[in-house]
Amino acid sequence: MSTTFQVYPTTAYIPQMPELLALANEKLHAFLMPLELEITPVIGVRIGEDIIESGSSSALTARWDADYAWFFVTPNEDGGGSDAYYRTVDELTSEMWEEYEDQEGPYADVFTSLSIGHYWEFRRSAGQPSIINATYGFLAAALAELTNGLIFSDDGAWSGPPIRAEEFGLKYFNPSEAPNYGKLEWYANGLEIIAETYKGKPYVSPVRLLVEHEWPLNERIRYAPSGRTLQEGPNEEDHLVVMHSEYLDFPYLAAQRNVVKADEQDLQRILIHLVIRGSNRIGRLPVKSIEEVERRPILEDRNLAFWANPLLVKDIESLRQQVLQT
């Protein structure tokens, strides 16, 4: 699996590679400045047999003849990089954008830009180091700025319409601007790893992250507040049965223990059904919606009979009937 940024220029200008690297490094370093890194990651590129770094006197441009350009970061013990492609606009590209021909705004700007005859793609394969996950976006932003272009992705690297470099730079890899919880977690975890790898100060997400666990399915139904599993049995103070999602503080449901009618087998069946139906749902949720779900009273309210997470449970009343005594 891979994701790509496409850069559609609105001018015919082709930057030289040292110029592109200089601006991409400037953007990356400005973005990482709050981490106060002791070691500075620097972007370079290999095109065929040529290796180019920022400040190089190379005359090679972003219209490379090789099959692809390989952008990398040094130092980077984990290796990796982003392969980038100079593309000519062909019939397939034109057909893809035909639906936007009559639209206004950034989609129409891209459609108009196709007459220039070329565009670029920056690709990130799965499993790349966090520094590469950040870097390939800033490479796209640098090239878009130099060509007055627009950045777009149709495979998940970026959500939304084509965007100019200035606005993109304010949002990309920024947890505070994440479009959904999955991106928030990916950005925050990536910044934490970058800070650790390049010896910066510990990263603290500006947005509250949910707490993950690694419990198997048969341990995700627990008594509260002790946290004991069904197999272990409840403590005397346990008054709730809690059905956990993959996050400790974002459960599917909580029910008063003494009014639960479902036995252990029934509860496991219900959980499996919720997991299957809700697969990857949390990652797609808007960050604000998760923040609005109040979770503290679940463990504090001893009079609570039943609570179901409205973001994870579609039919709450049906679930209540399955779990509680009638």
C-alpha cells in the first residue's frame, strides 16, 4: 500500500533540484523547530547515478530523465525515502479531470493547469520511517510553491480539494488540524518518533489522544473500576461491566453489573459483532466528535444503568435490550 501527493503547476517554470531541496528543507526545518532537535534531518535526492544535496551546484532540474527521483533524509538509520515521478499529461489524466471542467475553485484551477502538459507525484510506500512520512508532504509543498501549483491526493495522503502550498503547510502533519482521529494519531505518533530519533524534547500532542491497549478479544470485557476480566471475576467494589474498543477510555458500552442479563458467551458475541461492524470506524471519526463524548461519568456514576458510545453503536436501544434484564 502507498499514498501519493500530486503537484499540478500553474506556471511552466521548472525548478532546479538544489532550489527544490533548499525550499523543502526550509519548510521541514521550520515545521520541526518546536521539537528543538539536536540532530538536523536534511533532505537529499538521487536521480540515476547523481546524488544532489541542498547547496549543490547541480544543474539538474525537476524535469528528470530517469524513471524516478529518490528523495531521502540524512541521517536516517531506518533508511527509506520517497520515490517521485515527473509525469506528462496524457489522455487518461485529462479524462480523470474532465468532471471538474465546469467547476470553480481549486478543482477548476487544476483542470486549467493541465494545459501546461506535466505534473509530479511524490509517493510514500507503507512502513516508511516517520521522518519520510513528514518529508514527502513538504517536498510536494516546496514544488507547489515554486511552480505556483496545487497539491492533491486521491488515495488518502490528503483529504479534500486541491490546496495551495501556503495553506497546506499550516495543516499537514499538524495534529491540531487533523481531519479525523486516524490522521491525528498518525501525526502525533510520527512527531513523537521524530523527536526521539533526532534527540529533541519529548513531544506532547496538543490534542488529547485515546489510550490504546493490546488486549485480545476475550479480555476486552472487564469489570469496573477494578479492570478485572470476566474470567477473573469481579471485586466487591465493581459495579459495572465495560465492553472496550481498542482504546481504554473509549468503550463501546458500560452497564450496571447487577442488571446485566447476558452471560459471558452472549457478551463475547455482542462484542465481536460490534468490532466487525465498527472496524476502522474510530480512525474515520472527526476529532471534535470524539472530544465531545463525555467518558468520566461512566466510572464515577454509581447509578448508571447503561451507557453506549453514540459514535460506535448504531442502534443503542437494540443493544440495551440484548445486554440488560427486561
